[in-house]
Amino acid sequence: MKLTFLGAAGEVTGSCLRVDHEHGAFLVDCGLFQGGREADRKNRSALDFELRGIDFVLLTHAHLDHSGLLPRLVALGYRGRIFATTATVDLLGVMLMDSAHIQEKEAEWALRDTRSRKAARRAEVAPLYTVEQARTSLGRLVATDYDAWIEPGAGVRCRFRDAGHILGSAIIEIDVGERGHTRRLVASGDIGQPMRPVLRDPVRIAHADYLCVESTYGNRAHRSFAATCDELVLALRRTLEVDGGNVIIPAFAVGRTQEVLFVLADLVRAGRIGRLDVVVDSPMASAVTALTVRHADLWDDETRALYAWAEANPGRFRVRFVQDVEESMALNAVKGGLVVISASGMCDAGRIKHHLRYNLGRRECAVVIAGFQAAGTLGRRLVDGAHQVTLFGERIPVRARIHTIGGLSAHADQPALLDWLRGFGEAPRRTFVVHGEATAAAAFVEAVERELGWSGVEAAQAGVPVVLK
Ligand SMILES: [Zn+2]
């Protein structure tokens, strides 16, 4: 068996693992590179290999940094199937279409932008993929149940286990038969933080010969969930009740938006805030919230109880889902009293940019950063304390208070990752640390060696094939 990390090695985006084995080859994830100047170039060259040699794709979850190159994969000639959990398949119907729409818009915008004429001549502003291509790729998806072994291709069986990260997310156990032996490869995908809203905790895995484990927060511990709620209450009360401004929450449409809704409702239910007026201004977040409600079978018990309470108390926790652009623009005139949850989660695209444009410059407002902000994104600049930012070509001073509340992360922190690794009966022969910026991955390698006494642990190297014996 041979592993090649095509992305998410020394960085947190572009997840794609190629596995070559006796009977063929397959991919685990096929994600977009996001953030930073190099992302577009990397996305365009990521699939520069013989795609007909790939028999099937296994997908851990719907986040675009794991799934966002699937339309391109199919457009470039991939003809096999793509296996994912049922909820992931549902989510992709929303997310890949939205991603394609953004790709088309950005290409159109770049063509109009005089500064990009040179790039246009190099034909680099063709969309990465089109809406039509995304639709075609959806036809390759095969919905799979959690916990059931399937045989996606010759010599391989696998099963998807709940990763507790976003709706439908999975850790994948993959048995690969070679020379009469079976070797188990486990791909962690993204691992959720235990004891967090909405989803169940990640399943512990007992055995792996080879393991790929994420390390987004491999070098740190989240603030406690209780401390996160305390800070959120402070930000909400001061901004809404004292200063009379708005609270803007950039949030990933998938996962984070639903968690933030849960936490806000929970704070009202507990009486820590009298009432809240919340607007979800992201068509995708609205669609995904509806999907989440449809998959209530995947919720934890607390979420069921809270949902029943919210249904029974519509006056105290009001949520409005904004669809059309006019309604979204009308929000820009609202000076105070609103909590606006909008996407993208890293502030680089979508309607959140408009809300930041109208609220960042106002001292009475607050921005609550509730998710991971990759290097190179606008969200990261806000977290890092930028005094001004550029939005739509306009310099906007940062006067609103910026709150970073770490405890809501969809990713396990270092203690939780180590605890998940303790579920393995014995150390895998080799462990590859993926999906972390270089410093986080290196720190996590060290932590695993020190805390668990494992050997054979290393940070994955991009593009360098590793032969496993
Ligand atoms: Zn993810």
C-alpha cells in the first residue's frame, strides 16, 4: 500500500489522500484549497494526474476543504463512484452547487475587473467548475449508512463511523487486502470536540495499522465551553442592551451556524439573556439548518430537548431566515438589536462581507468570531487585531469589538484528540498527522510521542509517496 498526501499536509485545506494498493487506487476526500494567494493555483493543478486510475472516492464529510474539488474531478474525467454518508450526500446537494455558483461569480467578476485582464488572457479566470459540472458530480454520489461495512472496490472494504464534527461527518475505517493480509487504514477526517452542541461525540476506534489523524488544533486547548458561553453573554448583553449595536457572527453555513443557534437558544432558555432576535442571512446556512432538522436522528439528547423548548417559546427566541438579496440589504439599515449570523465563516465571501462593511466601523457593534480562521483570510486579520480592512475596495476602520470565542470549535483540541487516540488498543504501526498548519502538526506529533508513548508518528509531507509494508 502506498499513501500520497495531495493536500492538507502542513496546512488545513485541500484534504486529499491517494491510496495505491495491489488492486488499484482510490482517494479519501477531494477538497478545495482555501485562503491565501496560492489557493487558486493549487486548486487548478491539484488533479493533474491520471484520473482513470482512480477506482472510487471515499468522502469523510461535506466541508468544501474535503469535498470541494469533486465537481472538478468528475469534469476532468473521473468516472467512478463517490461514497459518503446519507447526510453528507444531502449536504453536498446544497454545498457543491453553492460552491460552483461562487466559482462562476468570481470568474465573471475577475473578467470584468480591469486589473485581471492579464490573467484573463492566460485563461485563468475560467471558473474552477460550473454549476452544471457540480450537478453532474452529484450523480456519482452513493449514500452509505453509518457503521455498515461496504465494498467500494476490489480488495477494499470500509465503514463510516460518526466523527461528531458536522452533520454526516465520518471517520473511515478502510481494510485493504494485500498479498493475503488485510491492513486497516483509518482516516480520521475532521474530529469533533466531545460534549458539544447538536451532534453526538466522535466514535472511538479500536484498531488501525495505519492512521491519518487531523491536527487543526493539535497545539492547543480550547477554552472551556462554559467560558465561551460566559464571554458570549457578555458580548451580547453589552452590545444589544447597553450600547445598542448589532452582533455580527461570521459562521460556516454548515455546522457552526446550527451550533451558534443552539447556544443562543440555550442562553435564553437558561435566562442568561432575556430574549434574542436572530437573523440567519445565508441561503446556504438556511438550507443546511433545514437539513439538520430533517436529520434529527443524528442529534444528541440535549438538542432534542432544546428544540422542543424553542418551538414552545417562539417569542423569546426569534429566528428569521433571510433568503432574498433585498431583505438582506435591508438589514444594513438596522442599527441595533440584531444578532446576524452570516457566511462565509472566514469572512472572505458571501453576505457576511456586507454586514462587516456596515458594522465594523461602529464602536457600539461587536463581531463574534466563533470558528477557525485560516491564514490569509479576512477573518484571520480581524482575529489578529487589524486596525483597518479592505472591503469592496473600501478601507473600513475596525472600531467594533472583536470577540474570539474558541470553545465552539467543530474540531477537537489537543486534549480531545489525544483522548480519541487513547481509544486505540495499541499504537498503529504508523501515524500520519494531517490537516494542521505546520506548527500545529509538529506540536501534535510531539504530544502523541510524549503523552501516549507512540512511535512511528510523523507530520504528513505533501506529494511525497509513502510506501507501507
Ligand atoms: Zn471539516
